[in-house]
Amino acid sequence: MITSSILRRKSRMVIALLSIIVGATVVSGLLAIYFDIPRQLSQEFRSYGSNILFVTGKNQETIQKADLKKIEEILSEEDPTGISGFRYETVRMNEIPFTFSGTQLSQVQKTNPYWYIEGDWPDKKNEVLVGQEVADLFLLKEGTTYEITGETVDGTGITQKVKVVGILQTGGSEEEIMYGDLSILENLFPSTESGYDVIEASLPLKQAQLINAGKAVKQETNERVGYQIVKKLTDSEDSVSQKLTLLIFLVTLIVLLITLICVGTTMMSVVQERRKEIGLKKAMGAENKQIVQDFFGEGCMLGLCGGIMGIIFGYIFARIVSVQVFSRMISFHIGLIPITIALALFITLLASLIPVRSAIKVDPALVLKGE
Amino acid sequence: MNVLELENVSMKYKELFALQDIDLAVQKGNWISIMGPSGSGKTTLMNIIGCMSKPTSGKVVLDGSDISKENDKGLTLIRRDKIGLIFQQFHLIPYLTAVENVMVAQYYHSLPDEVEALQALERVGLKNRARHLPSQLSGGEQQRLCIARALINFPMIILADEPTGNLDEKMKKSSWRFSKNYTSRALRSSL
């Protein structure tokens, strides 16, 4: 009977169903974005560089390679974007000193995706990246091999040939440095203890989670390694994330309210239209609770259909928004299915409340007489 | 034994009496016509007997119990179990087929039974129109559908308010004949 009531009164029901579908679509889409915003923003902010630094702990001159391995192990659960260690030494070229950083450039590519390289990233152990200022100072060119000199404890210079494959432009202090594989520094400074001065990590975590990760590293390395949060970055990420989620939450609420009004108005007109039918049912002995069940049954079917369609359209809507705004795909949360259906049902039933109250007040004697 | 008894039943709207001190006794199997000019209170009386309105004063005894003292829920249950209604304007549900319209009455009474509903339609000569919507039926067919719906739950009293007002002479006679036959066969009362 409920199915017939919906299927054979298409025009009115299509309007009610459309209101629910539109509402459920927008709500489902916004919720998908709402749930995905922290991940999207985290990925977005990862392109601005590392958000936690690991530095030498108490009485330590460098961070040992074994500790880097340990850090990698500890952070592996957090799905790190990249972890790169840096050792800084002063080297010379034509007797002019400048800073050389030994690192793992494959990881640096991940931790610092914002680096602009004119040329290529180094591929081999003797290939280096040169900061723009260093390149200007020494008139270095891509594809050319140069000699740089390190220094041992007794002052004997050790020289190594390095090939410049790329010029680094960041607009920051990185342009004053030459970057190459850590093994270059180990060759140039054989008597110096090998290790890192700082380890940069880029993790898809919020500030509080980063602090926990830092504490875990500190504890696991017996305080040989300390940590610093890159607050400039994490504060901005948290602030933007909070504002965006609040904005989406408010928009979702407004959409829910509008849907409530639309569905409520349609249901009210449905009741007005069916006053005679309600009167007839009451005349045939329908109790108030049966009238309520009939309307809520229709409401449930509409809410269920609207909710299911809203999930599909909502995901498409969220994908379009995500691609337009964040330029990447949105992930689908399975939890959105019950949430959207429950919200669609709740809104439909809530919107039916006033019309149903009006329906049970129908006096069969009056409406069947035609008054 | 009286199935229905009315004692000094009055219905007053503000200062105006729609009914005043009505007495009536109906026995099982009686077939009664109430006639009167427009505004004489026929429909008001039908509404009181049909448990859709309560009298301002007086006593209405249906099947041994005083229905004038019942609350709304009690009246609904009596209406469901003991009354069959036939209306001048048919009041069929437009989006339900003929058989579904009959099944609505079953649904609110007990359980819908399509076979039984089809048998009821067969009795009024509408079996081949069972899957048609009311808009696809003629006036006479709609009235017979109304009769099938009113009789499906075997009511104690059938109340028909100007049941043939919308029918031509031929259909009027056919409807009267059918109602009368049912009343005498099933020992029910018709007003």
C-alpha cells in the first residue's frame, strides 16, 4: 500500500524525493570532505617541507646512523612522507669556504618537494645539487665536474671531484649550500665521527600527534635524540584545518535545515492533499497510530531511497570538489553510508512530524462530508 | 433483539439543534431507509450511529453497549469492527486499484487477504476490474466497489449515506437490490 502510494503519486513524491536527494547529496558530499580535510590538508602542507626536526640530544655531537634507522622504524607506523638526515661541514673550492650538506637526496625529494631544481636531481654518489648563491659565487654550471676540498684533523686537505647536475632555488638559506650524498662528506672528513646534525621528517600528523612521535623517539633513543616541532607550519595547518572543518560543519547544518524545511513543506502539502483519504481510513477504523505508521512508512521509504542516492551523488560531488580544490582524489569513508542514511531518515521523519500531527487531527465526519 | 437503540439523542451546534430527542430501534436483518429534506439531520444521525460523532445528549446502544460513553479510541474500534460505510461520493483511494481499495478495509480491520478481497469483488461483479484504478471505473462500478469494501469485514450494521445519489436509475436499482440481498442473507442491518 505504501509502495503504491509512492509509485502512483509520482509528481508529489518525486518533489519530496528530490528534496531529500539534494539534501543528502550535499550533506554526504560535505561530510566526505569534512572527514577528508585533515588528510587533504596534511598532504597539502607536506609540500611545504618537514614538520618535525630531530636534533642531537644531551652530550651528543651528532645523531648516529643507527639512531636514524631507529627513528625510521619508530615513525614507519605513521606513514611518513619522508625522513632525511643532514650533516653540515665547511668545504672549500678554490680556497673559498662554503657549506656542504651530506644527506640522502632520494629522501630530501620527499621531505622538501617545494625545492625547485634547474637540471636534475642527483642520481649517482658523486653528483651534487648546488644552491643558486653558491652557483653564482663559483660560476658553477650544470653537467660540469668540480673539485671540493675537505679537511682532516691534522689539516691535510682531501679533495674529491663532484659533478653538478642541478641548481637549487628555494628563495631561502638552502641556496647557500651544496647538497650531495653523505658518503662525499665521509670521504672528505674521514677522521670526523660520521652521523647527522639534524634529521628532518615530514609526517602526516597533527601537532599533538607530532609531539607524541617526538617523545617516543626521545624515549626510544635514551635521549640521545631530541626533537623540535616546526610550529610555524603545524600551527598554520591546525588553524586552517579547524577553520575549514568548522565552515563545512556550519554549511552542512544549514543544508540539513533547508532540507528539513523543503521536505516538511512537501509532506504538509501531501497531508492537505490527502485529508479525505485520511478521513476515509479513520472512518474505516484506522487508529491514529496506524495513520502515523502509514506516513512514517512513506517517510522511511523516501528517506532510505533519498539517502542511498545521496551517498552516490554526494561522493561524486565530493570528488569534483576535491579535484577542483585540492587537485587530488578524495578517499571514501565507509562510515558515510550509515551516517547519510540515518540523517536522511531522521530529517524525513522529523519533517513529517508536524504534517502527521495534522493528519491525526483530521475529523472523518467533516472531511468525508466535504466541508 | 435490537442491534441498535437510540434514546433521546440530540445533537446541538451552538444554539442550533441538528437532531432533537431521536428514538430509534433497529433489529437484526432490518433494512431501513431514513428520508427527509436537506438539512434535516440525516448525515448527522449517520455520523452518530457510525461512531464518527458523539451526541450532545442521549444514549446510543450498539450491540448491547452504550457507545455514547466511549472515547475516541473506543469509537474507532467499534467503527472498525461493527460498521460498514457506503458514501454518496464513493471516497475511494485514487492511487489504489479496486482490489487494493478493498484490502485497505481489511488492513485496518485485521489482515489484508487478496483472495478474499477478489471474492468480494466477484460478488459485486467486479472481478475483471480488480486491477483497475477508481478513475478507470464507471460510477456504478465505483459504487459497487464501495459496497464490496463496506462488506469485506462482515459488519454488523451497514450505513449508506445517499448511496445512489450519483447513480443513474438502472444502477440505483442494482445497488439497492444488492444491499438488500446482503442484509437479509447475512442477517445484518442496513440504514
